[in-house]
Amino acid sequence: MGVNAQSVSGDWKGTLSVQGMNLDLIFHLAEENGSYSGTLDVPVQGATGIPVDKVETDGKTIKLGVSAAQIIYNGALQGDSIVGNYEQAGMSLPLTLKRFESKLPGITSLVSSEEELQALKLSDKGDYKYRVEDYFAKPKASSFQLSPNGKYLSYMEKDGLKNHVYIKEIATGKVTRAIEEKEEPIKGYGWVNDSRLIFVMDKGGNENYHIYAANTDGSNLMDLTPFEGVRAMMLNELKDQKDYIIISMNKDNKQVFEPYKLNVNTGALEKLFENNDPANPIQGYDFDKDGTLRGYTKMVNGVEMEYYYKDLQSGKFTLLKKMKWDDTFGIMSFNYASNHPDDAYVMTNLDSDKTEIVLYDLKQNEVIKKVFSNPHFDVSGMRLSRKRNYEIDYFAYEGEKYVILPQSTFFKDFSRKMANEFKDVEYYVTDFDDDETKFLIVVQSDRVYGKYYEYDVRTGEFSLLYDLMPQLDPDDMAEMKPITFKSRDGLTLHGYITLPKAALEGEKVPLVVNPHGGPQGVRDSWGFNPEAQLFASRGYATLQVNFRISGGYGKEFLRNGFKQIGRKVMDDVEDGVKHVIGQGWVDPAKVAIYGGSHGGYATLMGLVKTPGLYTCGVDYVGISNIETFFASFPEYWKPLTEMAKEIWYDLDNPEEAKIAREVSPIYQTDKIIRPVFVVQGANDPRVNINESDQIVTALRAKGLYVPYMVKYNEGHGFYREENRMDFYGAMMGFLAKYLK
């Protein structure tokens, strides 16, 4: 057995091809005193360290056994390769393993053991009506959509931890599985025409999305964008060219995206425009309903935008607008009801603080009329009816809650019926057939996760299609209250407090402060929040502050947060904490802070800036070092560097570089005195795992308690259900240690 130990010891990697999908397997083999041991990793499944309990070799052949997975592998040693056969559950496949140097992302020795994290979960003790799973298990069915002709209903349905796409023929009730979810989760899907679906997947959360297509019976499954290291995104559907869509990809240059017309049956691609100046890249394309490129937005010098519009007579693009990168001038839709092809509905704030919708003559470069605005909040959107000659159905904006303002006779009638049928809820039209006779609507509130209803235009009736979370009784859920308060320097700030019943009865309760990600242009909203409801079920209130730099409140409010991340932005969060303490809802001795992305950064900065305010923190894919954050931008972010300097800090400016260090938690760890739970996706392209590794190393060196969870098949946040369960279970145990 020990003829040539070196020929077997080491790391071996092979790829199985199973039903058109590739699955990497990694074996780690070691020899000590003539005995072999080993482990197996399946990266795409997030499985690492599976014991290989049988390793037998005579120096020429090898047999590996993994009893936990019923795997047997027999192979012949051929230099740095092992050529053999893989067997599992009656399946037999060829598998060649090649020697390589195995390296998981990050410093793996920092990661807390599974035993430690499982023990942490046990700290969440109590006789609770609802479990973590009740809030974070994916619904048994979800993502309902109608086929264009309205004859079929599609949806995703759970099968263990997988979520397959099914199609139901409405007339007969016949159900067919169209898309089988395998190793990678399906991140989204949709109808292209009545016989073809597209869906999107990446690899391990790396956000290099591929677009796939399949027929409604599951046949002709194709990866339409089979390019390594390339990110593909949907741009436009083409209702009148049913076999085509328009997508964008960074195929020819990883830093810029170009538009392609894609045949969803064959995968044939036609590049529609060149984006060949990475220093001044095109950032957005405007196509009309016929798939003709009509305009594009170009970034210049990193911080300015130029909008070019196509002259329909000459076919040439000419400069129409110059603006700052944070100004808005964007075509929402061309006005197809008009005889003037250059008329378009445009969302803009060039002449106002809040975004508004105007009807614009792009040929004459002038506003025809303002069609909708709100004095306090940015406009959110509008809907046009393709069936009714593109008349306006509604405008929408988001204030304390999402508000729809009906315009057409049809939608006014629909809204009256909604108001009579449902009380104290928000609703969203999620889909409709091409004839606009069937509508799918999601109804939700702060206490209702969501229910799908079908609305039949011909009968005027609503029918319940599916309750996404029937296990959660709305009467048990907590109320999310909008709040308004003043910052220490006089800004009006908005936010939300979710209060458990004990707080409503006069008891002062523990608080979880939850700053949002982004941070620029992002905001928290009213509605069902599973995290806040889970916290409430454990007796904790949740505070969410839309601090300066948040979106929806106008460009001056946004700009007030530029170069204030970690400073006045944190002041706003702290002022929110003081406000809710002042209302008598919160026990000031039991306040924790938790957030993801920028919210993770804000968690660390909260512990730096006000160490006595918080008992603990949970940093989820958060930035710890602004310098290394900038240095690790993915390729397609690099053209945005100058913009990032305006939002965060210019590291090339000595004064701002000094500030950046002062607000980088990694350089201020002497001020952190509370325990921190750090959570990271190993393949995160936005916030590199190094951000978490750095802060874990530094805080543990101080002797602080810093459990560290890493999932090796996730990216910027956890998508897989089993990983979300692990995260929230461990977080609730961690919070219980310091808030109970």
C-alpha cells in the first residue's frame, strides 16, 4: 500500500459531466505512517470536508470510498492524473482526477468550526411559536407568471432544497416540470414566448450570470451565454419578435457591457453597438419596442454623464444632455400613442430636486409637459397599457408606503375593486397576459408576507392563487411603524420601527439597529420584513433609518451623504437610536447593531464610533477597510472608480485618504470592545472575503469573541436556503447571548 506515497498524497480535482451540467469534485489525500486519510469537497454545493473513509492504493491503482454519499471511485495512477470510474447510487461515470494545489478563498483557518456555530444556535432558547425556518424557508411555491397567451401558469416549486420551474395548463390542470434546478440555484426565470422560457444562474454566487433557455416541456435546454468569466444581463424583451431578446454582456472587455440581440432557440448573437472606450464607457442603452437602439448614456471622466440620441432621419447619434453622474435623465418609455416618434416619457430631476416624469420631445430637446411629480418624494414609476394603445394606467411613488395613483378608467375601476376587496395592504401587479384579461397581483403588508391573487378582467373577480407563507399568522406578526425625526444638524429623517407586542404594552425591549446596504440610492421600505419579524418573535424591536444618502428623498438628500459615510451617516443612525429610546420603547442597555454590505460596514463603525451604545454587532458581508475595498473592485466596477471616490473618499487626496483611514474599522479596532459575529460569502465579487478575514484577525488578536461563518458556495449575501438557515439560526443564538 505504501509503494509510492507521494503519487497519492495531495489534492486532486476532477469534473463530472451529469446531464449536461458540470460538477467539480476535489479530493484531499494525506499519508501518515503508512495509513491514508482524506476528505472530499463539492464546491458548487458548499460541501467541504466530507470524510473519505476508504483510501486503498498499491502505487498503481487507487480506490476511494465516501460512505456518507455512497461514492466509490476506482482509478489508475498515470503521473499527475488518475483515470478511473465514479460510481454513486447505481450511476457509473468516467472521471479523471488531476493533481493541483487546492486553495479555498480566504484564510480558512479563521473560520469557526461547525461545532462552534451549532453550539451558538443553541443559545436561542425559549418556547417560541415560530422557528427560524418559518420565516426563511422558501415558499413551497413562488414566482408565479402567466404565459403571453394566458393559457399557462408557471411557478417555482420546492423539492427538498431545490426549486424547479413547473408549468400548469390552466384549462386542463396538467402540470409539467419545465426546468430542473440542479447544482446551482435558479436566480430568476421568465417567458419569452408561449413555448420558450429563459432562466438565470451564476456559479457559487460570483454574479457572472449566464442566461439559459428551455422549451416548456424541458427540451432544447441551452446555455445561451456560455462564456467563462462573463456577466450577461437582460435588457429588453421584444414582444413583436418572439424568438429574440436583447441582452448586455462584458464578453469582449470585462470592464464594459455591450448590447446583443439573442436568438433564444439557437443562441445566435448579433452585437448591436460597440462600447469601445473603457475610459468613457456607455452605461445604459435605450431600445424601442422594435429593438432599435434610440439612445445611450455615456460616462465621461468618471463623474459626468452624456446622453446621446439618434436622429431618425440621418441615423446619427448626437449629444443631447450633459449632467453629473448623480443627476437623472432616463427614458421610461417612448410615447407609442403619439404620431411623433421622438416623444418619450422621461424620468428626470435636471430641473428639480425630486425626480419627476415629463413628456419630452427628444428631437427638439425640450419638455412638452410635466405629467407627474410629488413635492416630498422621488417618483417611482408608471405603467402603460400595450393593449389599450399605451394609455397611462398609473403613476407611483414611495413615501412612508408605496402609493399607486390610478389614471386610466380601467385602472381606476380596478383600484376601487382592490380597495373594496382588501384592507390595509399594498399591492403590486406582477404579471398579465398579452390581451390584458388576466392579471397576477401580490398583496402584502407589514404583517402579511404575500398572497398571489388572479384578477379576471372579464368577470371583475379576484381569486386567491397562493398564500406564500401560510404558517405565519398575521395576528402574531409585529407592526412596522413609520417614524420621522430630526438629525443633530437639522435634516428631516425617515425610517421604521418594528415593535414586538411587549413594547406596545409599555415594556422597554431590546433593540436591533439594522442600517441598510448600498448605501447610495438605497432605502428601507414599509412591508413584510422577515428579519424584523423574526427579531420581534424573540422580543426585539428593529430600527431601520433612511439616513442621508438614501434614495427616494431627492438629490440634495442623496448628496448630503457624499463623503460622509462612517461620519454623518452614522450620526443619523445614532440619532435614530436616541429617538426610539426617547419614545420609551427600548431598553438602552440592550441595543445590538446588524447589517449587510454597507450595513455590515456600519455595524463595525457603530462599534467603533459609539462603543458604549451597542452590546454586540453582526457584520454580514461588510467592508472593514476602505483601501482594500477599492483595490478589490471587480473589473466591471473599475470604470466607476471616480464615482466611488465622490461617494466614499478619494484615496489619492491626502486629506481624504486620512479621513478614509479614520472611518475604516480595521484601523480603529482599539475602540471596538464588544463581540462581533462576522459572516461572509467566499465568492463575493463586491466585498472580497479579505474584508472579513482582516477584521476577524484583528479583533481576535484583542481577545474579543468573534465567531466567523463562511459559506464557500455563496457571494454577496446568502441565496441558498440551507445557508440562510445556518446564518439566521447562529445569529439568533449570538443575539440571545447579549440581548436577553
